[in-house]
Amino acid sequence: MEKRVWNVSDLDGCEVFSLEGERLGVLSDVIPSGSNDIWVVRSGPPEQKEILIPALASVVTEVDMVRRRIVVALPPGLKEIYDA
């Protein structure tokens, strides 16, 4: 699979959604971590809840820079960790 590369500054502020259409929040930071980056997505008023999403080709299914929208296929159980 082709490796996708985005400019971090371009991704900042994009809304992040699950495959099911649930708004997860806004991408607010990127943490470099060796083999792949980790995206920090904040939600809730005022964007206080945080979820860390691995920026992997198997997870990031769509990046629409025109609409400032990212769609992700969350790994099983990832969201539940943050819902607890």
C-alpha cells in the first residue's frame, strides 16, 4: 500500500469522524513516534476530551483537505478506552 504523507500544519484543525459518521473531534496535535505518528483528537466543549489515533494507512481511510475532514477506521476497543 502506498504511504500517504500530509503536512502536519495542514491537518491541524481538521474534523475527525469514524467510519460510522460519529464526530470524534478536531485534530489538534501530532506526536511523532518512530514508525508512525499519533494524532491527538480533542472533542467536547471546549475540545477538552482527548483520543490518540495512530496515523496508519489501515486506520486513516480518508483525508479531505478541501472539506477539512478526516475519516478513520478505529482499531477495535480504542474508543472504549477513552469512554471509560
